[in-house]
Amino acid sequence: MISRMPENEGSLLSPVPQAVNIHEDGFALSPVVWLVTGMDTPPAALLQVETALYHAGVKEVEIRSTPPEGGIAATAMPVVIYMGKFLENQTVSDALDLLGATTAEGFHAEGYVLAAGSTNSGTHMIVLAGMDENGIFYASQTFSQLIFKKDPLGWIPSVTVYDWPSMPVRGVIEGFYGPPWSHEERLNQFSFYSKHKMNAYVYAPKDDPYHREKWRTPYPQDKMAEIKQLVDAAKRNHITFTFAISPGNSITFSDDSEFQKLINKAQAVWDIGVRSFALYLDDIDPALRFPKDKEKFGGDHNPSAAAQAFLLNRFNEEFIKTHPGAKPLITVPTEYYEEGTSPYRERFAALVQPDIIVQWTGIGVVAPSIRVKDAQCIHGIFQHPLLIWDNYPVNDFDRNRLFLAPLYGRDAELYKETEIIGITANPMNEAEASKIPLYTMAEYMWNPTGYEPEESLQKSLLEFSGGREMNALRLFVESCYGSLLNNHKEPLSLKLEPLMDAFWKQKEKRAIGAEANELLHQFLELKNVPNQLQQLGNSNFLRETEPYLIKLSLYGAAGEAAVQLVLMEKEGDASQADTQRVILESLVEKLVSIPKKLSLSAMNSFINRVLGHDALNEGTKADSPAPTIY
């Protein structure tokens, strides 16, 4: 059964576990806690648990390799925590049995059991048992969410959690055009991913010159040092770091010296710890350009597919399969979003070795929906494992927009299709703002059947804000909400339109009262959003979103001026009406000067009606992007 803690007892668990049973009782942590670990306990999980205990007020954590004298039910310590693999660590298995939390059948890789309760002899026990090291790590993440801070020490409910990921690969691909993330932003992202049980990151920023344009050129020493730091950080956070190269625009597929440069590029990052690789062939002109390639592949049924398959297979044979520990090669074909089959797709499928993973965006570059039937169809065409490259919340196709809404439009049953091995989300150039929708995507990837978009968004905002200025943050998110995935939904417009209709109806009937006041209140809230969000202390988020916040505030001020203008005209005060008109026109000029777009079409209509002309007519919809060929 899936249940949740009462909201007054703490934040909701995220991602939503597969099965949770939380009882009304529980126990307080003791000043000294014993932490019994085994050789199978990963350091990151140990650190996570220690940190959570100290934050809860525990004074000392005594780490031991054996249970208390007298056995796991002994009362030597008030609270004892056991960590390890439940299939290999007998002490952990015995502790689970003592708490009545026997391991369930059908556990997947990365699954875990978390149990907390009291024995008959009065010992308080907590067990964090994983199928593997990742499972133990994820159990530690859930444990940190279960502790509630109470004076003087933290408190944990009696609970049993059976949990595992629905999708094997869950993560993010930094695959957008435009300014890549900074080194510090990437490191910060890794901490966020691990907290939300994502296990994959693909390094593929289109405008990193050494990834695409200068793929032959080795990374400078300082950049290579940064990549090594990222690889090491990914390992600490139980994230697979995939290094991608996009040579398709300029490589001679059949040239041995070109291939050697590709090998050299891969070997350099292998030497610093990379074990997962991708060769990308998206957004390129598929036509063969060089005489050697035309001579070698020109007679094939589909020359471009033949050339690409030759390169992929050769890299797979001569690099991936000669490096023990390398993960399966990943690629993106040139036709990665179209519906149905084609000569290119059929030839690509026939020639590319079957163990190579193919990425697919769904139907469309930004797919409004990704359905089971579409996945089945595309897998039937490619006949390769499919990894979804989900182009949400990416905004490189419209750099004047933020996409902050939760994930919509992905079938809950996708994970049941064995051909789908997972999802990598392509985020926005704005790294910090991306965390708001990525939170919801992480929840979907882990447990699609337990995913509810709006509920997930609410939890995301709670975490992002730390519970501060939640209303202001939600107003801002709802002003950057509409996308192809939610049919351009505008929650703020839906909220404002009935108030505006009531305002106009009362204007025609009699003096305006409560209707005007209600609109003024709503506009004041919009105007104050930037000042309120300053209280979050998130300077990176404020820097990234500054022009959008300014525009939202201007909309609020313009709405106030518009209402006042109507009121002055109703009262016959021509002088004050003229003053408000000047103020409103000035605000409109400022609004028009900011190219950033918000999901606020109702405001445009309202202001235009007050002024009597189309002063504001910017589009608010995010059009489906066409692939850019470079």
C-alpha cells in the first residue's frame, strides 16, 4: 500500500516509494546512536545517514562492524541502525525479520527495504537494506526524509518501505544549444540528482566546442581536470557519467586517421574514470560530403545509414569491447523524432550492432506526449534498446521562455515496455530553475504509477523554497507554465479571467466595489513576487530568472493602473483617469521592451481592453520546434 505521513509530521517522501506502511507510533533518536555497517555499505550512504542524524540533534554516531553484544535484539543502546545488502548481509536480514519486514519477491536492481520499529525487549531499530550498493544509498536518502526534528532530538515513525525504481536509467542529459552550464552548476546538479534517486548524467552540451565543432581537439588541461572532478563527483553520488562526442558534422566516416582521433578523445576520458560513452549523430546533414565516404558507402541502399553504422560498430568493437567495464554504447540517429519508418531507419536498424542503445525523443523534437504504442512502434523499427531523450524542460528553441510546469503527457505504463530502458531529461540553460520541473521528472522516472503532476510540483516548490514564500514562488511558476506538454495551460489566466469578467459586468451595471478590490489584490501579489522571492536567498535562481520576474512585476503594476483607470473613468474624474492612462502606457512600453514571455494571455487581453487598442499582443504559446541543422 502507498501511504504518506501526515503533513504536520514532515515533508512527503520523494520520489513516491512503491510501497509504504507508516504507523502512528515511532520513537525519538538517542543522543548516541550505534550504526552497524558491513563491507557492502557505500561511503556515500554512510555519510548521508550520519549527516541526517547530526542534523536531527544526535550528539555521537558510533560506527561498528558488529551488532551489540548479546545479539541484534539486545538493549545495550537505545537506537541501533543496520546498513547492508539484504541478500548478503545476515545481520541485516535478521534485523529485518525481527521487525517483521521480510524482503519482498520481485525486487529490482537498486531496490531497498527500510524498516524502523521497536523489538519486544525495547531496542529501537532502523534497518537500511539494499539489493545492491545503490539500493543502500537510496535507502539512506529516504531515511533522511523520514526524520522529523523535535526538541531536543529527532523522531522517526515506525515504518516499512519496500521500494525500487521502475526505470533502470533515470537522469539528465546536458544536451541543449546555447551557453553550457558552469562547472559549479554541474557539481550542484549532481547533488540534486542523487537526492532524487537519479542515476545518470550525459555530458553533451552542443556549444562546448570540444564536444561537437572541435571534436578532434583534445580538451585543454584545465577542462580535463574539471571533467575528472565531475566524474569523481558522479561516482560519489551513485551517478553514471556518460561522455558524449558529436562528430557527425565533419567526420570522414571511413578514414582511419579520423577514427583514431575519436579513439584518442575517448581514451583520454577513460583514463580519468569515464566508463560510459555516446556517439551522437543528431542535428546533422545526413548527406555524405567526402569522396572517400561516397566511394565506400555510396552504393548502399542508404549511404548515410551505412556510414553511420560503420562508425558506430567500429567504435563499439575497437573501443567499448576492448575496455573491460565499459557500459553499452549509446547513440542518437539522425532521424530521432519522426513518426513511422523510413529507408534510413530501416537500414540503420539492420546494420547497427544490436547491443548499441538508441536514443529517441518521442514523436516530435519536443513530444507533447510519449505513449506506449509509440514506443512499441519505434522499437519495432529500430530493434534496439531505447533510451528516451525527453526534451523537457529544455528551452533552447525559445530562449525567451522558461518551462517550470511539472512533467505531463508520459504514459504511466511506459516502464513496463522492456525496450524502454529509461529516460534522460534535457533541461534548460538555466540550471537552478531547471530543478523545479526536474524534481517532478525524477518522481515520474522512479515510480510512474505513483506520479501525480500537481502534487509533485507542490512538493518540488516546498523543497525549493524551504517552505518560505510558497505563494510567490507558485505564482512565478504558474506564470512560466504553458508548454506543448500541457496544451499551453495558463493557471494564472484561468484564475484571473473569472475575476476580470466579474469586474467588467459590474462596470456595466453599477459602481465597482468588491470586484475591483479583488483584482487589485491579485495584481498586487504579482507585483510583489520579485521582492518576496528575494527572501529565498537563492542568488543563482534570481539571476537566471531576473527578466521574467521584472516582467511579472510590471504586469502586476500595469494591472493596478488599468483598474484605477477604469475606476476614475467610472467616477468621471478625467484628470486622474489621464494620469492613470499615462502610467499604464508607460508600463506597457516597458513590458513590450522585455522579450521574455509569460503564460499570462489574460493580462494582455485585459490591458488591451482598458486601453482600447492592441498594446500587448505577444504570443504566449511555445511552438513545436523544428530540428536545427548545423
